[in-house]
Amino acid sequence: MKTGLVWLRRDLRLWDNHALAAATNDCTEVDIVFVFDENILKLLAVDDHRVNFLFKILNSLADKVNILY
């Protein structure tokens, strides 16, 4: 069994995502990672619309694939 890792940074699409397509074609299991930088988050307001948008998109992705966070 070959496991791959895809680090999502700016491109949060599941479709037409070249890194994700390559990993799923080459591996039997693929882990998807997204990292929130605490140094950036602590400078933003608690209700920052950009962070809220990212949470919304990541939750949507979690509904479509098995993502642990």
C-alpha cells in the first residue's frame, strides 16, 4: 500500500486539482492536509471573513472526503 500526501494551500478544489489527481492515481491512500498558521490567525479579528470562508470550504471538503482535523 502506497500512501500519498497532498498539502492544500491556495487551491482548495477537489476537481481539476493536479496534485490531488496525481496522488490518487499513484497511491492507494491519500492524506490531505491544510495548515492554519497561528502567527497569522492571532493578528486577525475573531470573526475575520477570510478565515470564516476557509472554515466553510474546509468543512465542505470534509463532507466530500474523509478528512481528519
